[in-house]
Amino acid sequence: MIETAIRLLAAGDWKAAHKIAQEDESPLGHWAHGIVHMQEGDLENARYWYGKAKRAFPGAGSIEAEIEAIRRAVKAG
């Protein structure tokens, strides 16, 4: 399911991606959840989810790079 959330994030559909990410309790799910909130513009909430994923918050200007990074992480297993 996280792959679907990533595709939705890449398409800019953060609302649909949010439904998936909020149900995934894994670090990748938390990371995706953080990206969702970056796209939404809720940076405080994004920081929270990045913390749960144990990742440094990269800032709002890095959404595309974060989508690519999570995509690579999923492929790497």
C-alpha cells in the first residue's frame, strides 16, 4: 500500500495519500505521512511525522526530493 501512497504523492493527491499513510504504522508509513503534510502545507504536523519516522525534517522545499528518496527506500526493501 505504501507504493500507492507514493504514487499519489507524486501526482500531488495528498488527500488520497493521507488515507493510506495514516493507516501504516511503519517508519516508511510515518515518512510518507510527513510528506503528505508537507504537501498540505502543515509543516508542524510534517515535522511530527518525520520525528516518528526518525528522519530529519528537510523543509518544505524538498517535497520532490523526498518523494524520490522514499521511492528508492521502498525499492531497496
